[in-house]
Amino acid sequence: MERKRKEDVKRNRLRVKATIECLMWLAFQQCAFRGYDESKSPRNRGNFIELLKFSATLNENVNSVVLENTPGNAKYTSPSVQKEILSIISNRVGSKIREEIGNAKYCILVDESRDASKKEQMVIVLRYVDMYGCVQERFFDIQRVDDTCALTLKKGITTILNYYGLQKKNMRGQGYDGASNTRGHWNGLQALFLKECKYAYYVHCFAHHFQLALVKTYEAMGPIWKFYSMLTSVVNLVTASSHRFGDFQSAQEEEIEKGLANGELETGKGANQIGTLRRATDTRWSSHYGSVCSLIDKFEATCTTIDHIGASDPNVTAKVGEAQSISE
């Protein structure tokens, strides 16, 4: 019985280890864990199950303890088990960052955003100087909040800081965007923290500040504003429907084939990829640069697609003419 117990413990540990390794790999690669249907019948049961199956093909010992070769109540593949393991990993990372900070002073960088499920998520980044004198910025935690009012955000931040034993009196800076709920002088988030720590100075996020300045500048300059307005029109026109996007991809394929035949393009790993036109957003100035680069890279295919749209749909002739003017 003792031998059997030790063997069961060994098998359980190997099963858990395989599960943890697969979860860590998927998390590091930022991949989705679960599929639409994880039952035995589908050929594709989601990234986690498929990665676990692949690991089993490489190691007989792993194969003997995972999935169908496990007791029905100890597979360790349920969503609740995955979340529990990820929560443990997250806490260990947070504890490691807390250990690195020690008793040093620190600053907080906070932003909130609504995710795809329409829930508000608050992200906390810590900035500090480590024991080697190097400035570090660490992604520390993400927390769901019911709303974005200053009191709610402060409560969420305080809960996280208290959990890891980070004293608010050691806070020496706050970095947020320019929203009134964070920068307000009387009831904003920065004001609430200043009441408890008078050295926690608020600084408007430089990246956000710079972004707003650039957007306002180009809006005030006619030619630049017109250029990006037409760029947005081109992207919307070409990617407005699956049919148009299919034409756009076909035009890229024809262009690549012609370039390869003429010797204008070279073959190689990662070369001559078919892609899409990137959109520019007001919240990231780098997206404007990326949008322009994607149009330059796929300019001929874009013009071909616009010509097809104008020939097949007379209702968009005016928009097509405006979009084509960007080539000037």
C-alpha cells in the first residue's frame, strides 16, 4: 500500500507539472487557452488540450498520466484548475517583484480600459530603483473594477498594495492619463493619494501627453489632417466587407506572383506575406506611422482593389475618387 501511494503521488506530480508547463507556455506566448468544444469528439479541442496532447507524444511517461490515461476526477484540465494555477503563478511573480523593491521608494503607473466583454480593467505598473541602481518598470497587477471613479480606483490600488505589503508612505510618484477622475485637484485619484502621502507627486503620463499634442497639432495643420483623413477613408473602403477584403488579398497574391516572376522580389522565410491595412487610432501615435507603412507596402494592391470597387459599385464612386487622391 505504501508503494502504491508513492507511485500515485509521483504520477500526480508529473501530471500537474505537465499541466503547469503547458499553461506557462501558452501564457508566455499570449495564446488563448480554451477552444469552442473541448470534448473528445472534435479534432481541435483548443490550444491547451492540443498542446498537452502534443507533449504526450514526445514523452511516454507524460502520455501515461494525462488526458484519457488519468482518473476521471484528476485530469487537471478544467478552466477552474487553469485559473487557479495561473493565479498562483501571478502571485509568485508579484512576490518576486515585491522582494526586488524591498524598502525602496516607488511610483505607480495606472491606466484603465474596457475589455471585449465591456468590463473595466485596471492595470498597475510599478517603477522603482533596484538594489543595483537600475530603474525598473514592472507590470504588477491587473484588476477588474466596477467603475472608473476615483474612490473605486483608489480602493483597488490600495487593496493590491496592502496585499503585497507595499506601504503608501513610500510612494513617490503617480502617473496617469489626463482624465478628470485621475488628475482632479480636489477629488481626483492623485489628490486622494496626496492626502495620505504628500510626496506622491502626480505626473501626466508623458507618452499620453505627447500623443495628445501630436494629434492636436496634425488636426490644426490642413494638409496633414487631410492626408490622415483620406488614409482612414482608404482603410475603411478596402476593409469594409469580407468581399472587398478578399479582393484585396487576391490583388496582393497577384502582385507577389508578378514580382517573383520578374525577379523584383526575393523568396525567404517570412518574406512576401499577405496582410491587411492597419488603422490609425488617436490613442497611439505609433499607429499612424504603422498605418502609413502598411499602405506603402501594399499600395499597388490597394489601388487595384479601389479600381474594382469603383467599377462594380457606382454608389461609392465619389468615395473612390477621394481615396484615390491620396496617391498624389
